Amino acid sequence: MPYVKRDAQCRILSLHRVAETGGGDYLPNSHPDVLAFLGQEENGMEKMDLEFIRVIEDVIDLLVDRNIIMFTDLPGAVQQKLNMRRSARTSNGGSNPFDDDIVHLP
């Protein structure tokens, strides 16, 4: 729900909570021009994809931990990618953004 101030080429210069003197276009937060100005054109979907990738990794870990599948049953390329992601997470402090959301079943 920002009001936008535009330049002569109609590019957004700034966003405002209230209309400035002399006008200003009102646009919804989800408007493509607003998202582009904020640098978030496709960020919502990308963020969901990254979060979903992490969910898939956690499901794979759960299946392996429960001996439902063996890690070595996964294709070599999948094993390699999972190991690379685990190494990257470990080198970044090993934090799991979903720790608070994980439910450990008996």
C-alpha cells in the first residue's frame, strides 16, 4: 500500500506511506514495480523454493535415520549434492532455520 514517486521515465524514485503533496501513485505492495524497486521481483517464489529444498533435505535425513532408505540407495549425483549442502551449512555455522519447527516422532 505505498505511494510512489516516479521520475520522468516512470521509474520509481521512492516509496511513501502517505501521499506527498502534489500527488503520487498508490500501488499495492505486490505490484511488480514496487517489487522491482525493492529488488524482490521473484524473491517470494525463490524463497519458497529454498525453504522447500531444505524441507526435502530434512525428509531425506529422517528417512535415512529411520532406516527406511539407505543413503547409498540415492543416485550418486544426489548423494554428492546433499553432501555439498551439508558441508556448506556446517561451514556457515551449521544453523538449521527449521529447528524450532521440527517435530521428532518417537
